[in-house]
Amino acid sequence: MLAACTGRESDDEAQPLLLNATVVFPPHDTVRFALPARMHRCTEPRTLIIEAIGPEGSGVLVRLHYADSLVSRSYRVVPPGDTSAPGAVVAVRYLLREAAHGFAFDSGTVQVRRTGDKIGGQVQGSGNENAIRTPTRIDYHDVVLPEASDTISCAYQP
């Protein structure tokens, strides 16, 4: 899923850090990173993607598929390719001692708080990476809802 990220703008350093992630890689490592975040509407109806990617290689993608309208609520984590509504697909990529790691959540929730044209909330869940259960917590705030014309394809490609 992280391969589907759109290109980054050249002024990322000036963007505010709207997303904070904590990945607990057992048994002793905890990785924390903060990234600028932005959101896109998907060409698929009732679907948004939150994208946070850093120049060093860390990143988070949240594909949120909602029912009739985007409202403040908790959305369950679903596996990649699941298009049931409501639900969210979450993928994380991070560096640990200069080695890239990544996984998709297989359990958890995505809490969304909508205030006008911005959303914030928390993602809490875990996934398996190399047969190791990896709990993760992601907090995000003040991510601006995109204009209706800002659309990208968010289709899952295995």
C-alpha cells in the first residue's frame, strides 16, 4: 500500500508535523517519528486517504472508507483489499537501525474527529512483521479535507 503514495512536494520541510507515530518492535525497540500529513479524496466513492511520508523513508497510509458521510466516529481496521464500509486500511513503514520495516495492520481502530474542514484522531492497532506482533499508535491532527477536485486512485493492488 505504501508504494501507492503520491509524489512529495519540494517544500515538505515547511509543512507542519501533523502525524506522530510510535511503533513498538518487540522485544526492546520503540521507534517514534513525526511527519507532515495530507489527505486526498479517492476516485472510489466515500473514500479518503491520509498520507504521511518522510524523506528518510518512514511513512503512514490510512485508507478510510466511510458510509454515507465522513463523521466523527471509530472505524474498524480491515485487511487490504476489503472495500466494506465503514472501515480503514492502515500501513506503516519505518526505519530501525537503517533497515526498512513495514506492515499492514490486521487489527485495531481508527478514531476520527471531524471539526469543519479538518480531521484528527488516533489509530491504534497492530500487525505482523516477520511473524512478530508489532503494536503501533498513531496520532494525527488538523489534517485538511481536500477539495472535491483533489482525487487520486486508491485502488488496492496486491
